[in-house]
Amino acid sequence: MSITSRITTAGTATVIAVIALSGCAGTGTTAPGAERATPRSSAPTPAPTDTPTAPTAPTAPATADSATKDLTFEDGAALSASTLPAFGLQVSALDGWEQTGEDPTTGSREYTNADGSVATITQQRLTDLDPTIGDRAATEQLFTAAGLPADRLEEQLLPTITGGTAQFLSIAGHNTDGSWSATVARAFAKPGAALIVKVRTTSQDALRPDLHDILVNAQVVVA
């Protein structure tokens, strides 16, 4: 999958009004310039994906990559080219959500709650990502390639399976179809991969809590 279509494929509608997400993934513990998403339940067992192109959440013995507790954008330079970033997410960890779709061609899974909010979790290799530009620049490219403004991106800290945090970028807003949406993403330049969380709701009030439900359980696995 090319970087120019990655976030668009994940379901992003045109953003016509950007809203702040600061604090959405956090529980009050703040890192400089970012918010930490803290799991509210025990860490779920990483769930493998059936797609041959999408990274699978491993259960293999820890490697030098998987042993990394925190994963800043700068830490991405130390990852090997064979690293497989993934989300260790199980639907059983999402109270009130159920899996309603899966697309092996894009490495995406869809979850829906009783209010009609839809979350799309995507993990996939990127074929045209420059491995030398660094993870922050690569992540910004994911958004700008979809026509989203880089100067409105916010940092988010998602939990890792090892008990640390991983840096992501995010944006949220009101879409042309009347829905509200938030996209939280991280590109890994060296291995050429991306992890993306997209949540779409019918109201602004539902956006932050529904996004929080997903982020605190979408633990990042790197191996």
C-alpha cells in the first residue's frame, strides 16, 4: 500500500473543522507535548491478523526490538528493517464494542458500538516510504498525503505491550458528511510500516470517550 492512500483508505472524510484532542487518550499523566493512554484493564494477548501483508501481533520470545519499553519517534531509527509493528488488540477488551468487519487487503479491522460509532484499526506495510527520513517525518507524510494539515497535528502516547508508551500523531474534526472523526497514526520509516486508529462518531460529544476506549486497549507491539 502506498503512503499516499494509506489514511484515506482507512476511511478519512474531508475535515472541515479541526478540533483539539489534547487529553483524549490521557488519564491526567502528561508527558511534554503529548498525552498517555493508560489501559483500564489487563493487557490483552496480541491478536494475530490473517493478512499476509499486515504485521501480526507476535507472541514470540522478546527480541532487541520488542524489549524496548518506550518508543519515541527517535527510537524508531534503532528498529531493524524486519520489525513488525502491530496492535495487540482483542475485541473482548473493548466493553460495548464488537467486531463488524475485516479487510485483509488493507490490514484493517472494524469495530462498532451500540451508539453507531465505528473504529477502524489498521496495520500494514508501506511500499514507498523513505527509510531514512525518521518516524516523525514519515508520520506527518501519512497525514499530509491525505490532505490533512501538518501544523494541526497533536502528539498522543499509546501504551505498549511492555508497559511503556509509543509516540503517535493525531487529528480530529467535523467532516463534510456531518460525522465527527479522529485519526491517530504512527509510521515506522525503517521497516516501512504504519499503525492507524480511526474513530468516526455521529456527535462531537461521543468522539473523545469512544476514541479513548480504543486507544487505551490498542497496545503497540514491536518485534
